[in-house]
Amino acid sequence: MVLIRAATATVKDIRTITLDLDDTLWEIHPVIRRAEERLYEWLGENYPRITEMYEPSDLREVRSQVVIEFADRSHDLTFLRHTVLGRVGVAAGYSTDFIDEAFSVFDAARNEVDIFPEVIPALEALNDNFVVIAVTNGNANLELIGIDHLFSDVVTAAMAGAAKPARQVFDMAVQVGGASAEQTLHVGDHPQYDVDGARGAGLRTAWVNRTASIWPEEFAAPELEVTHVGELPGLLGVK
């Protein structure tokens, strides 16, 4: 396993930190599963013909078809979910008037996340010393989650027109952060989407490796490796 613990001098020029959200600040898979279950229950109560026609697995198949059909918008998860809801609603004989309300049910549950315990203190320390930008392929709502005050801004795949590891996401994050790419440290859990994507855009990189995984040899190693974001302030010389 690659294990990097950089000296403060190595990262002394960092001015901006771009930070992944899902699976970096909280675990996302249980959240999405719970949100989809809540949405399905709501559909059953309010638009029962949809759940009579579609099992949860059928809805996932519709989503797969939508992703293929709208490959050029596959980075926009909100668009995809709206499109799926509209498609199954119309197939069940409903108008599309319910889509916004249905999505709000999903969205509320999607933003009920269990933040890892070390995250808030780390964000507070980082926010006091750096420009901190959220960079995500997902559609988390920082205001609903209650941590928007700990970020200067957010860049999403939907805003950038592409998902990580596409360079344009990181280029937008650098522009929003106000420092150069060399003065920007991207922090995330995914070796390809976060670390390799950020490195390709000229950013400095930190890998959050909560599971003691082995670094994949096909990618250049990150400059920093941490078990969780709570280690970042110390490595960056923040008290």
C-alpha cells in the first residue's frame, strides 16, 4: 500500500482546498438506498399505478436506459432522476405534474447524511486557513445538510457540464477557488475520479483511504494519503 505523509514544507504553498463529498465526508450508498426506498413508498401512497407497474429493480432498469439515451447529460443526476420519474409516470397514465414534489421527497432523504465524526472539526480548521470548495459528481445540498457555511463555494458536475475525472470540473474549481492549480489541493476518496483527475488538471492531490485499500498501480500516486479528512489540518500545518 502506498503510504504518504508529507512534511508541512511540501504543501506550504496551498491556498485552496477542493473537497469531494460523497464517500469522503459521509458514506453515500446507504443514503441513496434509503432515499430511493422513501421515494418508492411515497409513489405507492400517492401514485400507486407507478408502483403497480414498476418494482424497484424495474425503475433501476429505466434509469439505465435513460443514461444510455441521454449520454451527453449523464453527469446531471438531477436531470436523470427527473427524466425517470416523468417516463414512468406517463407510462402509468399520470401527467408530469408530480415530478418536482416526488424529487423533493427523494432529495430530502438524499441529504440526510451521517457525517463522519472527524469532518466538522476538520472543515472548521481548514475553512479558517484556506478557501474550501466542494467538488462533487453528485447532487448533495450543503445547505440542507447544514455545512454550507464551511465552504466558500461548490462546483458540481451539472454546473461544469461533465463529471470527474473530466478536466473541466477541476478547471472550474480552480477558477472558483481563486488560486492557481499548483496552489490547489484536491482531496477525495476515488483514485481515478478524484486523484488522477485532479492530477491531470495540474492540482495537488490527497487520497482519503478509509478502508486501507491498495493504491492502483495504473495511476500515479497522490502526494498525500490520509485515513480521513481529520488528518489534513495537521499535515497542512493548521493547528
